Amino acid sequence: MSVAQNAVLRVVATLSYGAATKAQNVYHVQMDTAADASEADVLDAALEYVEAILGEYDADCGSTTTLDEVEVYEWDGFAWSPVGTITGTWAGSGSGFPLLAGAALLVNAFKPRSGYSDKKYFGGFLAPNLVENTWQSAILASGAAAGALWVAPFDNSTVQFNPCSFDKKIGTVTLYSGSVSVDPRVSYQRRRKPGVGLT
């Protein structure tokens, strides 16, 4: 099977924050290849994309923060159709005491229309990154770099795609402007609390 050259994809990254908590970040991208691509190539590309983003802050996470898997779905005009799942290889490289699982770094990616943005809540970080509810400068820089990769066109020479915002109700794809911002205040995702959400 193949994935259409202009398909809209839903890329779901599932991470473990130690043994008790799972977290997910969902990305949307639109294929921009010269021809249809194989499912295997698309899965490899999706994993490479996600792990490049995570790689910008791996030193800010402990080794118990790991990428479990990346799932890819293709929009068929009515619903998300599974393309496949690929196992993650990324893990944090830092050491120290982890923050609560719900603590998150909020990154906004802006659309061309001023004031409208999509959000990502990155987490699994170590305690020294946060002082009095404010993120330290090093992790703010890591978040900005991760955000820049989130919105940048992806090309591994086999598969090309453009990160986007997708409205499935009307089938509209909106590419990002390329601008991102990082909130210096700690955010919180209750669904990542142990016993809530995926756990």
C-alpha cells in the first residue's frame, strides 16, 4: 500500500514519563512528495520528524522519559485511516529528579492569520529546569528550537511533508507562518497525572 503524495496525516507520538504516566502529542502534516510514498517510508519519516523535535530537549529529560511509539493515520475524506505504527528509539539523556508528570512547557505555533495558534505541551522534564513556576532560560531555548522543527517543512530525501493545522470538519489545511513562542510560565496537563488519561 502507498500514501498519496498530497495526503493529510495525523502523527501521534506516545511517550512514557517513567512507569506510571503516558503522554501524547499529536501533529498534522501534509505530504508534499513528487509521487505516492510507501507506508514504510512514511512511518520512517514520521519517526525521524518526531525524534528530531524531541532531540532538542533530550538533555532536559531523564532516561525514564522515552518515546514508546509513533502512530500515523491518513485522512480519507471522512475519517482517519491507519497507516501503521513504528517503535520509538528516543530517550532523555539528563539526570536528576523529575518534575510532576503534568508539568508542561507550552509552545505556540502561529498561523498566517494574526492571533491564531496551535499548541504543544512538552513534558517529562527534570526539576532543575523549573524555579518558582518559571522555566529556566536553557529549557526555553530548547522549547523554541523544538517548536521551530515542529513547524518547518520536513525532507529526508525520500519523504517530504509540511506541518499544518487541519480542520477535519471542512477539510481545510493551513500551513504555519513559521513563528513560534514559548511560555515562560509552567503549564499543567491534568490528563497526564498518574491514573488519569492514558494511564
